[in-house]
Amino acid sequence: MTTTVIRDVPKQLFIGGGWQDAESGRTLSVDNPATGEELCKVADASPADGRRAADAAVAAQQSWGTTPPRVRSEILRRAYDLIIERTEDLALLMTLEMGKPLAEARAEVAYGAEFFRWFSEEAVRIDGGMMTSPDGKNRLLVTRQPVGPCLLITPWNFPLAMGTRKIGPAIAAGCTMVLKPAPQTPLTTLALAAILKEAGLPDGVLNIVVTTDAAGVVEPLLRGGQIRKLSFTGSTGVGRILLAQCADTVIRTSMELGGNAPLVVFDDADLDVAIEGTMVAKMRNMGESCCAANRIYVHASVAEEFASRLAARMGALTVGDGTEPGTDVGPLIDRAGQSKAHDIVRDAVKRGANVLTGGELPEGPGCFYPPTVLTGVSTEASIMDTEVFGPVAAILTFDTEDEAVAAANNTEFGLAAFLFTQNLDRALRVSERLESGMIGINTGIVSNPAAPFGGVKQSGLGREGGRVGIGEFLEYKYTAIPVA
């Protein structure tokens, strides 16, 4: 089955509705992080390929922008059905190129597909309005129109969901697209493009360019005047660069950037609920999530019990190839990710942290790292201001609510935060004080296609998902109509 899934996925660029080799003939290798072995090669786009993709999107925009909302809706719904029908193939594809266990990959297929179903329903609910001006002399007509050709840039950690979360609202709004997936995990995106073509998406509406030359392909598109919208998910550092490039032509932007999520456990928390929630918040996707709990603050009165129980749970997880039955934790994405996790642990230990479980760099093939729990972590440790993107839990203690809130907010990031308490007043009070775009109360997961996803401070701009998600791809147009 593995051979079949890899064989059947397209390996070329997707431009103007057709599969094309890169103009230069270059290819890039897609590797399995569990073994280090090459899965296949795919076309590696050049700046010229990027321009061809943008030209195709521009050429298709007028026709697609005037396509009836119901038609756009039904394309998304057919694509949703096809994704669900092919869950096993898509899940295996993700596991092979990204590493997550099959159970998590199947969950991502369901989650990612839901964005298509959600936005298929939003496509037919794009609203506007009409009112009489205060002096009674004009009628004020407000409509909403597609912003125009978009550049979508997705990361490697959720290969399907990051694509559907951007493609879904763009299709629903009537925008054409150039999508650049991460070079580590292009296969799921290429499979998704094939599904959308099968679902009836017109040629040129979606164009896919996979490349190892991200800067060379992206910058000319942002400065060239054809792209009117950028949607980017990735690091804050890259986001700053892209914002500067968007300034030249005043491109509309939405960005989901880095995270440094705090998780706060108060003394009145139900520890069973808190442990379960922390396991999800920390270990979903091997910790390779922008929403992952990075800093865990536990009230001093329950810290020892919490740490002991968390270490026991994390230490009992089975690390291995995501395709193998019983695997709980797959490999990290590459050697750089593995080295980063270990360097963060070594820095914390050097500054006085204790390792309750894990912390050893494994030998052999694959980019594995053991689930690790640290206590006694110094506030000077690099883990305090570095997005770990790995299975490392750092536990710190606090005594007062004010202390916990101050520590949680002591970061340039503000994407997600989690808190555990049985006191409703405290839950609402603290959630309002936390400087994060999303708050999980007594839960370790906040992502939901029906909810607005995004952060504050240097964690990004705009929101994806929910009723507001489609608005990122629409412009308001006001028309004044004098009435005699």
C-alpha cells in the first residue's frame, strides 16, 4: 500500500489546471523522517515557474470571481466528500512524509476536510447591506467582492489542514490562488490539488509550486503587483520579512506566526483533567504545533504530584515509526528539528533543570526524540522564549494568580494559552487577562474549523476559520445612489 500511495500522487507542479515539470527540470527529494530514506522526487519550482503560476491565477480571476456562490460551494462539498472517502490513503501519505502516527494523521484528515465543508456553507452566506444616508438623499449599498489573486504559504506540520484552512475560504470567496507548500511535505498538497481538480475546480483557480528556493519564488510575486492577498503560516521571523515585501504593493495580509503557549494549572484544578489536557496540549503532533504548550506553570502546592504524573504518562508513550501499530510518538520532521529539541533540553539542564523522563538523544536512523519532562527550569533557559516544536515539557511553579498571569504574558508571542481550574470566576478572569488570541479552559485543544484561529502580539494578523475566516478574502465595496 505504501508503494501505491507514493506512486499515485502527482510529482509535478500544478499550473493552469495541468501538471507540469519545473522549467529548469530540477527536482527535490521528499524523505521519510522515520527512516531517512527517500520516498520520491517532485518538481522543484524556479522563480519563472512562480510567475507562470501567478499569471494563471490572474487569468482565471475574473471568471472565477463571478462564478455563482452555489457553484463554488458545491465544488468544496464534493472535495470534502472525496477527502473523507480517501482518508486512509491521505493519512498514510501524511505519515510517510511528515512522521505523525497514523491515528493522528486520520484525525487531521477529518479536521482538514471540515474546513472545506464549513466554507462550502459560508460561500452562500456572503452578505452585504443597504441603508438610507442620514440626510435621506442617498442609498448606501455595501457589497463584498473577492480580494483577487492570493499567495498562500503553508508549513509542514499539518500538511492537509494548513492547505484546506487557506484554500477553503479562498474558493468560497471567489479568489484564485498560488499555493507554496513546505518542501518537506509537498505530497499531501499535491494530492489535495488532484482532489480539487476531480471535484470540478476550474483551471487556474488553484496553482501549486513546490520549491527549495522560497525566497527566490515568493519575493518577486509579492513585489510584482499581481498578488493582492498573502496568507502565511510559519515563523515570526519569516513573517516579518514577508510583511516588509508586501509593503511595496500594499498587499493585504493574514499571518499565523510563532507561538510560545503557556499552560497554567491552579491549585484547585482537577489533576486528572489537567494531566489529560496537558498531554494533548503538549504531545499532539509530537509537540510540532504552534499551539503546543511550551511553558507549563503549576501551583507550588500541586507541582510535585503533577510533574510525577505527567512524567509517568509521557515516559510510557511508545516512540517509533508512525506506520507501525501501537506508535504514540513519531519522528520529528528532520535532523534540524531533532537537534533543536535536544539543544533546548541540554541548555535547560545546564541551567539547573532536572530531567524526570527522556532527555537522551537516540542513536540510529530517523529523527526521533523521546518525550521529555523537565522541572526546576530557570527563567533564563532558552526554552522560555524558544518555540520548542518537539516533545519537551518544561514545568515551572507559581504561588499567586497575579504571578502566573505575569509569567504567562512574559513573551512577545500571543497565539494560544491553556488554564486549568474548577473556579468559574477565576477561569473567566484569568482568560480575559491572558494576552493570547485563543484560550483553552480545562482543555488541551483549541483548534476548530468553526472558530476563529489566530493570535495577538507577534503571533500574527487576522484570523482563519469560523465565520470571520472568509472575510480575510473579501473586500467591501460601497456604492452611493442618489434618490431624488
